[in-house]
Amino acid sequence: MKYVLEYIDTQRDDIIAALKMDIETIQQDNIVFDIEPLQAEIEKLVKKKEKAIDLMIEGLISKDDLRNQTAKYEKEMEKIQKKIYESKNIGDINRRQLEAVKGHITTLKSLEFDLDNTDMFKELLEKIVAQDEGVMDIYLKFLPFGFRVKYHKEIIKGTCRNQMIVVDNCENI
């Protein structure tokens, strides 16, 4: 954990740059969808439905035929309305993502680590996931990504502590 915090401290600018790239990606994905064609399609379906009702009134189609046609049109309208709803919500989703990433950048810029304070480690740690031998992923509460730490054990001769963990590298995941 201490190594990860040292890594964040020394790589802070690179981590912030990666988060800023995430912002650019989100902004590029923030496409405004034109829902007018979808609304026009709904209007066409409403007109078809009205025409089917008129045909039933004129006796040209049966009530069963009308029921089948209106059910078909309503199903198509529901699909289109769902697309409209999703299109309108994409902007809100992107906006929330942007705010979250900006918040992570602000947090990163303001962090001061006391690397000797083990209580701070407990407060910052979200979880540790042991991967293979010599690999673990560390996730912190204030960042949307984790750190993959690769390490190995070295034997120390002549001490009561036989092994020492040596970190080989740390990278964002």
C-alpha cells in the first residue's frame, strides 16, 4: 500500500494526464442525437393506426384485423420511444461521468500522503485483489481505477525475518 501511495505521489502528473484523456474521450462520445426523425416515425405510425381505425369503421377490415394492426404499430412506437429516451439520457450519463472524473482529478491534486500513518492506509483502501503469485491489484476509494503491483520475494540471510517483499513495478489498470 505504501508503495502505491509513493507511486501516486511520483506519478501524479501522469495519472492526471490519463484522467484528462478520459475526459476528452467522454466529450468525443458526447454526440447529440437528432430525435426528429424518430418523432416523425412515431407520427407516421399514429397516422397508420388512425387509418386502420377508419378502415374498420368503413367495414373494410375486421375488429381482429384492427387489433392486430394497432398492436403492431404500438409495439413499433414503444421501440422508437425507447430509442428517444435513451438518446436524451446519453447527455446526462456523459455529464455525470465528466463530473466524476473531474472530481478524481481535484482529489488527486489535493492529496497529501503521510506514508508512516497506517491508519490512513485503512481509510484510503477500497480493496486488494490477489492475482497470480507475485501480482496483486490495489484499489483506492478515491480513484476510478486500480494499480497492478508486481513483486517478488527475496531471502534475507542472517536475520530473524527470512523474506523481504520487493516491488518490481506498479501500473494503472
